[in-house]
Amino acid sequence: MRIALAAVAACAVCPPALSQTADPAPTAPAQTAPAPAPAPPPAPGSVVVVQLVGGDVLRGELVSESAESVVLKHPILGQITLARASVASVAVPPPPQAADPTGAQVPAQVAVAAADVSLGNAASSAPAAVAQATAEAPKAEEKPPPSKWKFAFAANVNYVDANVEQLDFRVAAGAVYEDPDVEKLQLSAEYFFRNVDSAQTDNNLLVTGVYDYFIKETRWLLFGKVQGQMDQLQNWEQRLSGWGGVGYRFYIAPPVGLTGKIGAGATREFGSVNLTRAELYGQLEGKWLISDVQTLEASAWIAPSFEDFSQYLVLARAEWSMKIDPELGLSLLGGVRWQFQSQVPAGQNPDDTRVYAGLKLDF
């Protein structure tokens, strides 16, 4: 019995080389997959994945891309503008890959899937792991989409008590409703007042409403504009105008936008002069985003009479603003408004130039 146990123990410590096991079959060398073709550069209108410097990932439709910014149309956040310094990369996600001939599932584009679910950049390398990570990851709190309405209020007041006593001020308010590539409504009101030695030298109110309808997948638009003006120091006292026509967006901001409009309409003047005249209408308006905090806007329109082109009205404006408190929406504001009427009664000045500076609040 002791001899048998010794034989068993000796067999248990036998080296592997003495065991009678079949040699493993030789492994075929792995075939190296061909290098993937470089991804095409993203084009406006294509779906892209934007990798931010901080690690977050955003997926949406590319609106425009420049050296200063990337504009993205996000399904939840709407249209957002990202500073180029905060963007690590912009890429078109590759299409889903098909299964291999053996029926095995090819790994999906994990980073893109994770971006769609959690706007994160961490994911595994297999579809099952992606599903598990998605189920375990806490859902980000959904924020309501930003409002399509924007409002602004601006004001400046000056008082002088020297050789003369002078009080003058300007107040302005505006509201904009914009649905990109669909429509835009702008409403504005501006009032100037000046009193010198108890004598009123300026009392001017200008109210404007503009509606733009963007023709889908083109740069063309249709517009309608209504404008009312009151000036008790003019012979016409009140003026009401309406125009309509077509426009074309030569450039779409950011950083530069330029739009031209042409159409026709009519103006009615009330007061000591009561007349109605049919008019042509032409306008250029532009916007330049100088930096993240500075903006320059300018516009000019002319409305000549159908009956006599020597009778016309021009109004031009340039306005600069600089944000001093972005969170509050407070900006410095400076501008100039120039109005010219070709034919005025004797003794009246055809030019009306106004320069202003103050504060503006956007909300």
C-alpha cells in the first residue's frame, strides 16, 4: 500500500512535458485591417460631434464654422455659438458598421452613442457595455429650451445748468422673436426729448415693426415693415409708413451678417401737411460680432416717391455695444442716427442728426 501511494504522489508532481496531452493547433497569423480613410471635413447642414476642451461632447447640426467660433444647432439647447478656443475637434461621425461574415456584432461608435445619451466622453468599447453604462449613469436634468424672445432697454440722460439750463434724454426699448431659418419679428420704440431754458427743442418718437419670413433652404426672405413717427416740431407732426418686398442674406452671422431688401409701399403724413405718396423701398442692414463682448450694427434705408424720385426720405443708423456684465446683460451703448428728407418747407433743416451714448440691458 505504501508503494502504491508513493507512485501516485510521484505521478502528481510529474512535469507537464511528461503528460500525454495533444499539442495545441497552431494559431493563424492575424490579418491587419486596412487603415480607415480620412473623414471628410464637416459641411454646414451635416450632423457633427463637437468635442470640447473640458471633455464634454455635443452632437447636432453644424450651422457654420470659422476661425473664431462654431455655431451648432442642438436638438435641446437650440442654436448655440461656441468659441473656437473651447472646441477641441469637430468631426462627422462615421456611419454604423455592418456585422462581419461570421455573424458577430461589430463594435459600435461608442463615443458617438455616449454623446447622444449623456453629452459625455466616457464609454466602453462594446455595445453591451454602452447599454450598461447608460442604464447606470444618472440622467442629466433636462433644461427647458431657451426662449425665442429677447428684450432690450436702453437709456441716457443729460442735464446742464450753466449759461443755459438744458435737459435731454433718450429712451429705447425693443423685442425680438426669432426662429432661425423660419421667421423673425422685431419691434422697437425710440424717444428723444430736449428742453433748453424751458423751451422744447426736440420731441421725437419713432416706432418700428419688421417681420421677416425666411424661405426654406435658401438665402431669400419676404419682409413687411410698418413705421410710425411723431415730431411736434415738424410741419407733418405725424407720419405713418408701410412697405413690403423681398430680401437676400448675403452673409449670415456669425461673425458678419449682411442683408439687402427691396420693395414698395406708401407714406401718409398728418398735420399742417396732409398727403399720401407711393414709394419704392431699398435697405441694407449689417451686423458684425467683433468679439465675444463687442457688436457693431448698422442699417440704412431710402424711400423715393414713385411720382418724383427727387422726393425721398433716408434714415441711417450705426450702433456699437460692449458687454460689461454678461450675466446681468448690461452693456455700454453708443450710436448715431441720421435722417434726411429731400424736400422740406423753407426755413427747416432737411438733416436730423442724433448722437447718443448710455447703457443697455438685454434680457
